[in-house]
Amino acid sequence: MDENGRLPRMFGDVRDFDGYRPLQGVRIQAQIKGAPSPMVATTDADGHFKLPGFPGNADPEMVKITCSLNGYRLLNLSRRKLGKDRDAPVEVDCLLEKE
């Protein structure tokens, strides 16, 4: 949550398939279609990340999201919009597996 008690516009978790442990240091990249550069975040020790600068007018369905960590491959990426409003927060979960 931010200083006003709101969820960031895009946030989530990354877990390891083996034991469902949180993964630290995973690079999250969100590229909005037509934007010149992606937004980037890194997961913390609990596997959490947030992209607080994600613009309110961006359609989350038009965003390419990648989760990457050396030695791992992406098994599953899911996103859930937490409300019906256009600017509702979006929760993203990534599941990675060792290569």
C-alpha cells in the first residue's frame, strides 16, 4: 500500500514451483503497448513487487508482462483486476521453475 493506504496500480508475487517459496531478485518488466520504455521492478525477500508508477489510463490487458530470473523459466503468469473501474489495481502472480 502507498502512504494513502491505496494499493499500487500493479503489484504481485513471484513463487518457485518447488515448494511454492517466494523468489527474491526476480525482474518484473511491464511494457505498455506504444510506450517508449518498460517499467521495471524487482521482487523483495518475500517475493513481492509493485509498480506504483503504472498509469491509471493504461489498459492492463494491453501490457506485456515478463518475470525473469537466471536459472528459472516461467511456468505461469496470471493477472487479476481488483474491481470494475478502469483504474482498479491489477494483481500479477508469476510461477517460476528451475531450469
